[in-house]
Amino acid sequence: MYRLVPKCSLNFKPIASKPIEYKYGPRSVAIGDFDNDMVLDMVVANHIVNQIAVYLGNGNGSFRDPTVYSTGSYSSPYMVTVADFNNDNRLDIAVANFGTNNIAIFQGFGNGSFARQIEFSTGSSRPIAIIAVDFNNDSLLDIATANYGTDSISIFYGHDDGNFSLPIMYSTGYDSLPSSLAAADFNKDHCLDLAIANYGTNNVGILFGNSNKTFEKQITFSTGLDSHPNSIVVDDFNADNFLDIAIANSGTRQVGVFINNGNQTFASQDTYSIGSASPYAISVGDFNQDHRLDIIITNNGIDNIGVLLGYGNGGFDNPIMHSTGSYSSISVAIGDLNQDHRLDIVVVNNDTGSIDILLGRYEGFSSETRHSVGSSPLSVATGDFNNDTRLDIVVANSGSNDVSVLLGYENGSFTHETRYSVGSWPVSVAIGDFNNDTRLDIVVANSGSYDVSVLLGYENGSFTNETRYSVGYGPQSVAIGDFNNDTRLDIVVANFTSNDVSV
């Protein structure tokens, strides 16, 4: 029983989801500053189409259209993590490729782009989770993977050129089906240990690290019959300077917390019911700025995520639910996306193929506010269309062949939509000042009519009728930039069917 202590309230402000095609199969998200502009970016693993997608942040909680990188045929990337593996002060991306049994490293150039992947085999292991830490204290990052196919974890020791050693494997037990792992120094011997969520054997496994780059045999702590722990995270929940463990028990629909006793043992699991939801992914942060750690979980089978506010003594409040509109929220990342010094949340929704952004407020996070637009909205962009210093929204509606414009008020609400007709099946939208009149204009890629529509903006936030320009077959994405340095914005379109780009 934990003593109840005062705590701050919690609210989130959802902003428009970043669309990803459902057929892409988004599974995992990680965040970092890829282009060194002091703004957080994100990378998403899309396992069905065998690629990762990099979204550069705008600094206000929104993101630019993605740049995609192949992870190889049949690779089925399951998880991504971000770190500087070659010590060049530029963030790189590591991917666990479940289908091709390897890890892939995409080395960053520091400008938001990445080199082609370098692959390191994991044998026949089916890697499902990946982390990057320095296990051997040589100031070089190493990699550990949880191997679903061989009931094991693998350690790859890093070299100073960005390469890695051959993997060293440690068993997690027969039919353990390890699904997640985390690294921490649980016993304060200055050697990192590993904690593993063993889905198949319903326990948490601990491998204590030695100073000679080896690990002890796994010891286990039960998470309960049919609990099926799916995700694990480590932090100090009771401020005693010993690291504790929290897990998402998908089978028993609970969050489990193991408090570290400080002697290489843990107290029995404390559990917190999530109701009818099955928690899938788990993370930790101080969301309400009370200097106590809170827990966030994504829920499978119900359209929300849950936040458990921490008391600071190892106990947690009942979960507060926030809608995502998705029944399969499977990955979460946290960070300050809009630079207001409050933690925000990024959620991957596998069934709807979208990314939800929930921006943190001083009092927490608000319930979502929904605004009607056209049929089957697929893409969204933001900008100040009427020069009132407030952000407005434009949405491409693929089903109704139009765009919706919603002008923003000072209090964060929006006007009723105004619609403008465009071509057939609009799938991507971007904004910029194309005619140098200091007013934002709109460009839309129309996949069904093989063209783009340009709508020039008036000062009051309204737009002209469209002007169309032919492009290749099946345009899927549109972006803008000054490609020839003539101080005028140009347009580039990715054409899916004709396998080319139009400028």
C-alpha cells in the first residue's frame, strides 16, 4: 500500500495525425535531432513495405513529409533506435529487421539525410527489439537485440569506425519469446545489466553484467500466469537511487512495477489494471512536471493510450486514458516536440496507419478536439494563411476530391472548414509562397488525375480556384524548395506508378 501524495493534473493537446498508408505497416517510432537544428525529428519502421521513414520536425509539433529508406526485400523492420554509432557527432539509425535476421545501420550525414544501410547478421534469430548502450565502458556504443526466434539476446560490441563485432548470444530460456529489453546498472557495480520481457514464459529476466564483457546466467521474476509481458522500461520510481522496472503485461491487462531492493533482488510485482485494454508498449517521463516519474502505455484493442501519474514513492495512480482513434497503438516515443519545455507524445497506430502527436500542456494534456473535413483525409499541413500569427490547417481529402482549410483562433480552436475542389484522389499537400506575394499558397498531388493543383492564397485566408499541372502517373507525395537558387519556390512530386519524380 502506497501513501497518497499530492500530484499535478494531466492533460494533452492532440494535433492532427501524420498519415502513413495503412499498407505500410508502421510498427515502431524513435525520435532525435537528425539535422542538428535543435528540433526533434522522428523515424518510423514500416514493416510491410520494408522501409524506414524519416520525418524532420518543424519545431511546433508538426513534421515535414517523410524521406524513406529501404531496409531490403522481405526485411520486415520491427523496431528502430537512434544513436551516434561512429562518433561523428551525427545521429544514426539502427533497425531490427525481423524478416532478414539482421540489424541495419543508417549512418547520418547531419543534415537530416542518411547513407544506405550497413547490415550485420543475427543468424536465424528473428530480432524483434533493439537498444544501443555502451556495455564495456569503451566510450563506443554497442547494440543488444531481443531474438524472438531463438529465445535469446545478442550483443554486438561497437568499433570506432561504426562497425560491430560478431554477435554474442545469451539464452533467455526455452519458449521464452523475448519481446523487449532494457539496459541499466541495477546493482551499482558500474557494469550495465540487461532486463528482458519474456512474453512466452511470463517473467522478467535479468542478466547481470561483468567487467570482462560477459553476462551472468539469467535470473527471472514472475509477472503472473498468462501475463505475457510485451514491453519493458527502466527508471528510478521511488527516488532511492536504485533503478526499478516497469512492464506492460498484455495478457492480464496490467502494468507491472518491480521495485529494486538494491541487493540484486526485486520486490514482488505491484500491478495496475488498465481495464479492458491490453497494454502493448511502455515508456516513462515526467508529464505533469511535478518531478515524479509517470508511466505511459499504448493499448491494443481499444482506441486510447493510458498515463499513470507517479507518486514519487514507487506507487502510481490509476491510468488516465487519452483517445487515439486507433485500436492498435503499438509504439510510443516521448520528447519536447514544440520546444515549450513540456514532454509530448508520439504514438504509432498500426491499424489506421497514422502517427498521433499529443502536445503536453502545463496542466498536462487535453482531450482531443475533432474538426470535420472532407471524405477520407490523407494528408495535412499547417501554416499562417491569413497573416494573423496563428497557425491554420489544410487537409487533402482523397474521397471527396478537395482540400479543407481551417483557420486558427488564438485559443487553439479553428473555424469551420472551407473546401476547395482539386483533382482526383488528392493524397499529399504542401504549402509555400509560390508567387512571392508574402501569402501562403497550397499545392496538392492528385494521384487519380496524374497532376498537381496549385491554389494561390489571398491575404484573408481564402484561396483562388485551382490551376493544374500534369506530372507522372500516380503521384503520391509533393514537396517544395528552391532547387535552382533563383529565390522562387519549385515543386517536386514522387510518382508511384511511373517510378519517377516530376520537378
